[in-house]
Amino acid sequence: MGRYVIRRLLQMIPVFIGSTFLIFFMVYALGDPVAALFGDKAPDPATVQRIRRDLYLDQPLWKQYLHYMGQIFQGNFGTAFNGQPVTELMASAFPITLRLTLVAIVIEMIVGIVLGVFSGLRRGRSVDTSVLVFTLVVVSIPTFVSGYLLQFLFGVQWNWVKPSVSSEAPLDELLLPGVALALVSLAYVTRLTRTSIAENARADYVRTAIAKGLPRHRVITRHLLRNSLIPVVTFIGTDIGALMGGAIVTERIFNIHGVGFQLYQGILRQNSPTVVGFVTILVLIFLVANLLVDLLYAVLDPRIRYA
């Protein structure tokens, strides 16, 4: 196991370098951060030259990237155009988005797996058909539509929750945004669980467990569900990074000042250090989540061993 972890960590290095370089190239090579800093104003050429020198933008792109990576390893992600260090923006935004992502992951795991198990065990029946129709409808509705609809019904029409989230973003205020963020992923988890349960229910090891006289709940939870969760765990692991990076729409709807909000502001104002810094951390989160998923395979299926 230890050798496998070391090998995977080494494999993550070129992936991290390639991903961050692509982001760095798209942000800095395809745009002009200095021009975005001044907006419609025409800056003095001497001032532009000084800023480019201070920001290391007068160097070739590969030197800029090496300089940026060197600064990252020192914990310096640069300074936003408003003069605030990017690390301070991260310190205020990432805890909020992590809580929102946690709420969404818990909702999609509990509801999605439960619905998938009920549907898979009753394949072809009315319950199965109803669940499939429900997931199809959920997948078909864009997040910005479902988010505004949930906000209007629960926050405005029925007044059950606050329509927008406060700056502290406590967990109770993140429940409704978490539902809006998790809906599409919940539908996919339900369908993956349903398909895996329906296939494994006809496997030999399940028939053997039933023939031994084991209780039905033990057959389902100890044998059937455990082996059926591998594709679900794979999806959830990759979905963590997707939810954090894809929370832009949800955070805009519910006025949440998290990672999505900062990315939106950075893209809108062409704030290059903010965009590159936040995406770099998201790449790291995505890589670590995938590593944890691979290690979890051996826990779910004892037949899997890592050399």
C-alpha cells in the first residue's frame, strides 16, 4: 500500500504541473492583466512598464510560470488587483465553499444511495419507474433554474429559510443551497447505485449468502451494497472538485461569498492572480480526492490489493 501511495503521488506531479501551466497560459497569455487593471483608462507607458516589471510580466511565459510556481511553494499566491493578498481571499472563501460542498456531498450520498437501493431492489416495478423519471427530470433542469425555484419557494413564498446566506454562512443557512448544488449529482448517484445494485443482485455471491440463510438486511448491507458502491464512490470522489469549482451559479443565487463567488469576480474583472491561485488549489483538491477514492476501493472490496 505504501509503495502504491508513493507511486500515485509521483504520478500526480506531472498532472499538477500540466494543469496549472494550462490555466496559467490561458489566463496570462490570452489576456493582458495590466490592461484589465486600469480598465478603460489609458495608463502612462512608464507606469505600465513598471507594473509589468513588478509583476514579472516582462519575462517570457515559461519564466513567469517558473516564478509563479516558486512563489506558490513559499505560500505566496500573489496579490489581487485590489491590493489584498490572494491567500487572504482563500482563507475567507474556501471554508465557506468547503461547508457548502460537505452539505451537498452528504445530501447526494444519503438520498442518492437510499433511492438507488430501493430502485435497484425493485427493478421494473412502479417504484423503480418513479425514481428513474424523477432523476431524469432533475438532470434535465439546469442548476440556475432549480436554484432560483428553491429560493423562491422556500425563501420567499413560504418563508421557511432565508432567501440569501449571511456573510458567516452557518451550516443551517447552507442547507437549501446545498440541496440546489447537489440535485444533479444526486440524480447521477441514484442511477449509478440503482444500476450496480440491480446487476449485483443476480451475482453468485448474493445467491450463496441467501442460500446460507443470512437475514435479508445483512445480505443487502454487508454483501450487496458494499460491492455495489465502488462506481458510486468513484463518482463522488471526482464530484468533490467539480462541486467546489462548479458552485459559481449556486453561490451567485444565494449570495454566498465562497470560491465560486471569488472566481466569478476574478473572471469578470480579469483579476488574473485570483483566478490562477484559486484554480491551482482546486486542482490539488481534485487530485487528492482521486487518490483517496483509489485507496477506498480496497476497503469496499477486499479482493482489491495494491502492490
